[in-house]
Amino acid sequence: MLNIIRKTPRVSLKNNLRKHPRINLKAVVKIKNRKNRIAAKGRCINASLGGIGLSLFGQAKIILSFKDKLEILIVLPDNLQPIQKSGRIVWYKKIGFFTYRSGIEFE
């Protein structure tokens, strides 16, 4: 008798830990740190019901600190009314001279 073994596709551990599916979202984002009131501007890379992935420029290094609370303004291209959210930084890393990637969890 021939035994057939079915392999399940590998799924990265990172995807298993996600609470919400992400979508690609291109939008301008302005963030402000509640503690020191410093603002930075960036781009949204992706979003989900639980948070947003950002690429930030300029003064982002001063703003980025784990668990800092932020005010977030998402300006969508086709929407007249920007979306206001609040959240906290869950991760960040430097990717260029004045550029950072960051993950923000919505409150």
C-alpha cells in the first residue's frame, strides 16, 4: 500500500502572532508624542484593525520610544476628513539616515 503524506504549508511564526489581518494602505501620517509634544511626518505602509505600520522621517528619533503614547492623524488621498487615532509604539527600527520603520498599536 502506498502511504501519502500531506505536508501543510509553512506559515511563519510572525503571521501566527498577528491578531488582525493587515492591508496595504498608502497615506500621509502625522504623529505627535503626547509626552513631549514633538511632531513628525511619515507614510503609512500597512494597517489593520489593531494598528498601523509607518515609515517616519525627520524628528522621528526623538519621538520613538517603546510604549510612548501618540496622537495619529491619517490623511487618506480620497477622503476629505482625516482619521484621528491614538496609539502606542510597539516596535521601531532605523532603516536610513533620517528614516525609521515603526509599528503602532491603536488604543
